[in-house]
Amino acid sequence: MTTIQNVTVLGVGVLGSQIAFQSAYHGKTVMAYDLSQEAVDGLPERWDYLRPLYLRDLEDATPEKLDAAVGRITGTTDLATAVADADLVIEAVPEVLEIKRDTWQKVSESAPERTIFATNSSTLLPSAMADATGRPEKFLALHFANEIWRNNIGEVMGHEGTDRRWFEAVADFAEEIGMVPVRVKKEQPGYVLNSLLVPFLNAAADLLVRGVADVEDIDLTWRTSTGAPLGPFQIYDVIGMTTPYNLARSRDDESSQKFAKLLKEEYIDKGKLGVSTGEGFYRYG
């Protein structure tokens, strides 16, 4: 039985900060690392944003328990310090293969031999990064959905070289921090969740950039016809604009390139990143 207590999260964006907070909420000791000092300095604001959401959505949440969670998190911009005592490192850096491989190469130089490595990549395969980690047998994917305290899926996916012992250790960890672990049996771009979600979101983006319908009517059609609580562009706002932008610009088709341009010029450049900033395709109070 492998005990995972000390967790390092690389990247404190929307999802990385959620992973750090959720882990600390369930009693783990967390190092939250980011290249940006500004991002690390902004962590208290992230915690203030998450507190009322936990109180709203979780029956066991109390102000005292949330204070204790914050007390278990240390922010840093020093990578060696961040991973020095890690049992598990979870990487949530931008969805660009070269950035992820470079990050893992640096982590492997400082992390203890016992440390398990996990990527939270939305679409990239563990096998595309495994050799960069220096310990492919201890490397796999652990994928979270946004708003992880309530959309609490934890998709665990190895590659051919992942040792089953470490695979099960990460699945156990996911359960310990309140996730529902899904053991993905073979490598699949997008795991289970995004294999279903991404084509749906791409179809909505294509309808928008080709002028078939506007944001509100696309969302209204989906909600009204299916009974779903959110339309695709409301989901984009929950995800945030950065990951969809990186994915769209990585594809060669004209529709994806138009959507990437739209996201960059009309949303990212204007600070409209979605729910987390109060405005994306919609405005939020």
C-alpha cells in the first residue's frame, strides 16, 4: 500500500488551483508551484473564490475546515523546493506537448526516487511524455473535470510502461481526495470524458464561426432539446478560454483556426477568460 500525503501541483491556473485546494481540503499537504510569481501571489484570491463554492455545494464544508485546507498549502516559484518531498507530482501546465515534456525533464532532476508523476493533460497521451520523466514506470495521467469538488471524476490512465502498482496508488489517491476514480483501460486521447465532450464543443464552435447561429441560440437549442443544465458556450466559460484556445490553434482545419483567433482577440486579450474572471461568452455576478 503506497501512502500519498505530500502532493505537489505544477501550475496554479483554474484547474491546478482546484486540484491543490481539493487535495488540501481532504487532508493532504500541498506545494503549489508556478513559474509566475504573480500567479503564486494571487493564490489567496483563488482560495477566497473557492470557499463560498465549497460551502454552497458540499454538506461537510465549514469555514474552519476551509481555513485548515488553506493552511496546508504552500505556494512557490522554486521548482526544486516544490518537489523536494513530494509523494505525488500532478502537472497542470499549459496543454502544449513541448512545455509538458520540458517541465517533466526538470522535475525528474529534483524529485525523490519514490515520487509518482501524473499529468492532468486534457488530450495528450502519457506515452508522449513518459521518456521525458526519467521514470516511465511511475508516470501516468490523472485527469480532473473542472469544478472538481462537485464534478468529481478522476480518470486514471497509464501507458504501456506504467507499473500497475503506481496506477492503483494514484487511483486510491483520487478516491482519498473525494474523486470517483475511473480506471481507463488503454490510452485514449481525451480519456472518456473529453472523448465525449470535445467533439460536442467543437461542433458548437464550428456553428458559431460559420455564422449558422449565435452563442445564445446554440446554447438555448441544446438546453431546451436535451434538458441539459448548460449549453456548450456556458461549458466553455466554466473551462476557461486558455485550454480551448491551445487545442483549437493546434488543429489545421479552417474552422478551428477561426475559433482560435476569435478566442484570442475577443476574449483572452481582453481578459474575458470565463467564469473565473466574471466574463467570457456570458457575464457573471
